[in-house]
Amino acid sequence: MDINFIAKALKELGHPTRLMIYRAVVRAGYQGIAVGGLQQKLDIPGSTLSHHVSSLVSAGLIKQRREGRTLFCIAEYDTLQSVIGFLQDECCADEQIPRP
């Protein structure tokens, strides 16, 4: 995965409000969570929520789906796995095992 993509995702998750939003969206599962429900759950003003959700969408961390008048936020789990995998894949890569 592109390092610039990973850096943008981590940057967006580095903001406490966006991290709270993302965590709630991830917890909601594959059906997602309605924006109104997210706003109630986190007690965030609508304009603030919209701003932060937009940032998470632009980073590829969530997508949105409209059903009638209701807008849902759904986690992009493949992106989440890519970001986590990017960090995990490098674990101990340069470690040298001491020889007895």
C-alpha cells in the first residue's frame, strides 16, 4: 500500500474526535450507523460531525450510503486492515538474532 495513503489515514485518525467517530463506525459493523445515530451517540454538533466524517471519507477510512433520507457511515474494513498490516508487517524486520 502507498505510504502517502497510510500517512493520510493515520493523520486523520490522529485527531481525538475523528478517532471516536471512527471507532463508533467500526463498532457498528458492516451495516454501518446512521449519521443521526452517530451524532446522538457521541453528542457532537451536526456541523462538527459532518466536517470530521468528510475527512474520514477523503482518507478512505469510511464510506457513506444513503437510504431514503438517512445517510449511513460504514467502515472500510479493507483499508483498516491495510493500515494495521502496514505497521505489523514491519515488526522486528531489522532485528538480528544474536548467535550463541
